Amino acid sequence: MSNKRLCSASELERLRTGILAKRNPDKPIITVCTGTACQAYGSLEVFRRFADELKKQGSGGSVVEAKATGCHGFCEQGPVVVIFPQEICYVRVKLEDVPEVVSTTLAGDGVIERLLYNDPVTGERIAKAPDIPFYKNQVRIVFGNNKHIDPGEIDDYIALGGYSALSKALFLMTPEQVLEEIKRSGLRGRGGGGFPTGIKWETTRNASRGLKYVIVNCDEGDPGAYMDRSIMEGNPHAVLEGLTIGAYAMGSQEGFIYVRQEYPIAYQNTIQAVRQAEEYGFLGKGILGSGFDFGVTMHRGAGAFVSGESTALMSAIEGKVGEPRMKYIHTAVSGIKGRPSCLNNVETWANVPAIINRGAEWFNSVGTKGSKGSKIFSLVGKVNNTGLVEVPMGMTLRQLVYDIGGGIPKGKRFKAVQTGGPSGGVIPERCLDTPIDFDELTKLGSMMGSGGMVVMDEDTCMVDIARYFVSFCCEESCGQCIPCREGLRMLREILTDICEGKGKEGDIEAIEDIAEVMEDASLCALGSTAANPALTTLRYFRDEYEAHIKDKRCPARACKALTAYYIDPAKCTACMICRKSCPTEAICGDKSIIHWIEQEKCIKCNTCFEVCPPRFSAVRRISGEPLPPPPAPGTRVVREKKR
Amino acid sequence: MTITLQIDGKEVKARKGMTVLESAREAGIEIPTLCYHEKLKPCGVCRICSVEVEKKGKTRVVASCGFPVEQGLVVRTRSPRIDKIRKVIIELVAPTIMVDGEVAGEIKKIGKEYRADIHRFESRFRAKPTRCILCGQCVRYCNEVVGEHAIGFMGRGIDRRAAFFPEKARACLTCQACFNLCPTGKIPSETDFVVFDGFSVDDYLAGEL
């Protein structure tokens, strides 16, 4: 073992004091978000340029430091650069902006106006991150440290008080007290089900003597959801610390971290974190000099959504195909290799250190009666500020979408928000004042799920949304049991037919029958919840289904088979913009000659609709009504004479 | 240890570790099954054996082939909810196995009992009718009893299928243990060995694979 190994609680505190003593809190630090989303915008290159530029301008890290951190959450504005200690936030920073940012920071004089976030509501530029509405309304218990931490640097985590909760648990608390604290905190599983974490831990603890396992589930796969990825990438030690505390409470010596195949950065960062934790003695034999041993094995997924289901994940860890199995005996009692196995989601584990450090009462003070603490959501879709947001339980959906999300782009109308991924459902506008809470969302027919939140505007067809999620599950179900496999297959056929104008009487009843049987009789939770998107769209938007089936009309004008494009001759100014943009040359007419669409050539790509200048708004989408005749070929525009 | 439970209003004695299905059958109460085989570990995929169980006043639907007996458990093998599950399951699998507008064997029997309309989803079924409901009896028998592992599953979701591993095919010529297991009658009716998805033993032996 290396000499970094810590052998007591006081050695950890000495190390922390030493790290802090070396750090000057007033020294400017340029942090660059290098989460997956910002990396896609080229943030890694931006970070490297910062490091080079600091050398070039003579500082080389002594006066100003550059740090690559995990996800800050404001993904829509990436690459995001925040300069501490003032927390000046620059958004959409490009390579060519770097020298100027460095020289301004070195000189310590002011901010670069054009790189600041421009609030679409007030039109004002905002300099400091905490003042941006997106951040201002959040409560970041789990996610808050991401912006201060280089995930490859364990010292960054320790400097922020990292592993003090583990030390407290090991030396000042018995396993029973740790368990009691988690039970009293009211923490519920963040992976979707919302099962009380403390009770799960207690079941595993009491299950049987001997070998038992604790598992981190990082197989997040809901479309549009990436909370767990950002925690795992940006702050892996928080998860490791929570897991180790859990293992201590349950009497487990062996843990697994399952990371899905599609998360290479999370996987790498976690491996590195495990190695560092072993070096420092936070993992391994006699942790921090106590008598407690605990080790962690990494497991990388093989690309199956269904492996996120607890029994499937455990099968995968055993080396079998990642398929669910019957769990009439809980996995907390009989999981991996028949041993008691406690599986929690990334975010659940990451909450544990904060609860141990600050106490169950504090955690209890945040949230609602039945749902305590905060929850991270990935707010995506038709909303101005997309990104990761952490809010106290009990915040209303409206606050989330409008106060943090900044509302719907392009002045469109809000229609629905889809929560909980393929297992969840859509929630309509009239339910927007519902507080976000495990039980409230379930009452609406949806679910918290892992935290995906897809906002939809008036242009989204609800039947099409149901079809999308059902199709997703058709491919991602394991296909073992008949209700899920054949039910999904048939739901997809029926929903596709409805979207294509081939719906018929009895379809709605057939959907409801299939959904009921899937819910009652499927082998696992994927199957029993896979019909929720269809059921909730039916519950709140039944009229849209009926319009598709009876009138062959798509009210959102989104289903291609039921929608036609038409240029209003009274409004067309023959400006040629749509004609030049049409990819299939379906638009006829010429300069000064009114345009019309040859319907046979039109592929309904929506381009003409989008490019027609709003002051003309000549392109219309028509559904469920006969198409007006085109103008006589060669009709010329009658222009008003200029006075 | 003897456990007493109630199945369809009848007091039934069972031993610890038994499943609801086993104890029902021992008591002469019939529950239909498609994927269950007494020599194989229950896998609970056909869901036809679903029953209602009541415990501490809470009722839920479980697969009786996998649910362990418990003292005081109340089981209902028939109810409107259960009948509907069985009816819809047969309706959903019928198009896969239909030959000349009819289904055969056990599925026909269950379909009649639960008044399934086997043509309900026929017009919407656009996949290739494989005549296989993926009960997995052949696969599991080959793995668990014979130990040859000549058949397995491939793909997932709606593309899941039973497949034959040609490298292992020689054993099948003499074994044929799976022939009488298939609840849809697919295997014994196709003794030319063109049974599993695209592979044929004859082709393999002739060196064409």
C-alpha cells in the first residue's frame, strides 16, 4: 500500500486542513464544464486552450488556475465557464474567446459582456451564476459540488468535506444508528420506484448472516434523462462514500458499481475514483483504520435498457444475460448468487453522505410530507433552459417549467410534460400546479421515474408520443413474457395505424384492454408500466385519439399522414424563400408568381412552414379538412402600391 | 413444515418451498400453464398461470408457478381480472401460431375456456407468424435436463426468438427430447428439422451452413 493511506479520522482531518491551507480562496479559478453535453460542444478543447493560454500569458496556474469539472447542469448554454470566487458565468464559450477571458481574469477588471447569459425574459445580461434564474431557484444538495470538483482529483472532494460522513459513521455511529438515521430521513429511492431506502437497507441487513452485496445502479436509460451520468462523471466520490456508508450499515463487504455501456466518461471517472479511494484507505481492508473492510468491483453494461431493472442487473453482474426474473422473494433478501443484495440508484447513494453529515432532521426539513429532500430532473424538450435541475420536492411543475426552465420557446403554448420516461406518463397543463412528489405524480397516472422531464408544446401530437415510447419499449423490452412482448407489439401497430389515419372503432378499447393486462400480468416493472404513456395520453387527451380515429385529423398537425401543407394565395408574396428551401422541389411558382405546393411531391418536412417569414405566415398546415384549391398557375402577386 | 393456505375457498395444505401452482395441482385445482414443466425451474414468462393472491388485505396478481406458498395466503385462480388476463394473452399470441385460421393444442383449449377471440388482433399482426410463443420449454429442457445447450434465445423485445446453434446440431438427431414439449405443436409437426429460425439440421449436416 502506498503512503497516502489514512489510518484514522484525525489523519483525514489533518489531510483536509493541509489541502485547504495550500489553497488560496481568493485565487481566481476558471472552471470549464467537461460533462458529456459540454464536451459535445467542444469544451475539452476550450479547457486545453485555457491551460495553454494561462502559460502563454505568464501565469501558468500560479495566479489563475484552470480546472475541468463535471457537469454544471446548464447544458443548453454549453460550453459553460464559471470563474471563481466571484462565480462569473460565461456561456457558449468558443476557442477564440479564451485569450480574452484569460487576460480579463488576470487583470481582474470586470467581465466580458457578450459572453454573459442573456435572460430571454428580461433581455438583460447576467454576470454571476447564482443570479441566473435557472440556478437561482434550485436547491443543490447532491449536485452542488460538481462545479468545484475536478473528478480526477480526490483532494477536491476532500477539501469540500468529502469522506467526513464516512469517518463520522465509522467512528461515531454504530451500523444500527446509521440505518436509523437513513430511515428517519425519509429518503426514498431515486431510481423510479420511490421505495423507502432505510427499509430496503434494513431488509438486507436482517436478511441473513454472511456475504451480502451493495450495488450502484448507473444504468440510466430513459430517453432524455442523464442525471445519474452527471453525478457519476462529475462527483464519483460522493457515490462511493454513500455506498461505503451503506455497506457499513448493512454489514456488506462487497459492492458493485454497474455503469451502462453508453457512459464511457462516467465509467472512466469512477474507475479512477475507486483507485484513489483505495490509495487513501477509503476502500479496502480496515477503512480509515477501523475494523471495517469493503471493496468495490466495476461492472460495465452491454447496452440493454432492461438491465436497469434490479433482477436483470443482478443477472448481468452474475455474468448471465441481463434479463429480469421473478422476484417474489425480494432481491434485498436473495439477489446476486442468492445472497442479500441492496441495489440503489446513483442519486440515492449520493444523498447518503449529506444525510449522515447534516442529520435526518435537516433532510426532513426539505420536501413534502411523503417525499423528502431534493430531486434532480433533466429538463429537456420544448423549454428554453434545458439542462439538469435539482429542486426541493414539492416544487410545482409550473415553477420548474417556467421559473427555472424559462417557459416554452418561440412563444408557443405549453401542452404537456412527460415524466418518468417510458414507464411514466404525460401530465397536461391543467395539472401544472401539482407539487412534484412521488405520490402526487403517481396519482396523475405518471411517475417520478428517475427524473426525466420532457416538455412538449402545442405542436406535439399525444398519440405520436405514446407511439414513440411504446416503440422504444418494443426494442428495449427483454421479450421474455407474453403480455409485455406481444402487448407492446400490438400497441405499436394500433398506435401507428391511428397516427397514419388507419385507426378504427374499437382501437381505444383494445389499447385499454392490452394496457390493463400488461400492467397486471407482466414479469417485471418494465412491462407493467410500459403502457403508461398510452394510458395517460388517453386519460388526458382522449379527444386527440378520437379526432385521429373518427375525423382522420391530427389536432397538433404533427402526424404526417394526416397533415397537408398549403400556401394561402391571399398571403403569399411570392418571395421565393420557401421555394428555394424545399428539398423535393414541390413548391411551384416564381418571382412575383404566387407559390403553390404539388402535394404528390411534398414529404411534409415542415421546412416551408418554418422558413415562411412570420409577417407573411402564408404556409398553413391543414388536417382533417379538404385542401383548398391552388391558385390558377401563373397568378401574379398584387402588390400594394407604395405611397 | 406444513403451511395452510386457501385456494378458491378451499383449505389446502402445502410444504414450505412449494409454489402456489404446485400446491394447487396437488389439491386437484387446475391452473392453466404454457411455459411450466415440472422438471424445469419456473421462469414465469407465459403469465397464463396468473392468479390473485391476498395477503394482509392487499390483493395482487402473481404468476402461480413462481410464487411461494405462505401461511394464511388467500389465492383465487379464477376472477374477472384473471379471466381477462388469460383471454387477452391468448388473443395476443393467437396470430403468431395460427394455421389456416385455427390455433391448436393447449392454446386452443385455454382460448375456448376463456372465450378468447383468436381473430381479434389478426388484421393488425404484421410480423412473421413463427408458430413459437417463446415459452422456452425446449430451450430450458435442452439446457437444464439434457445439458446440450443446442437451442437458445437470440435478440430482445419483439425480435426475441428461439434459435438453434448449428455447431451443436449433431446431438439433436438422436436426442429429440424437446419434440413433445412444444405447446403450439410446432416442433413435432416439423420433423424435417426446419424448426428454429433459419437453421436446419439437414442443411448443417450437408455442409451448407
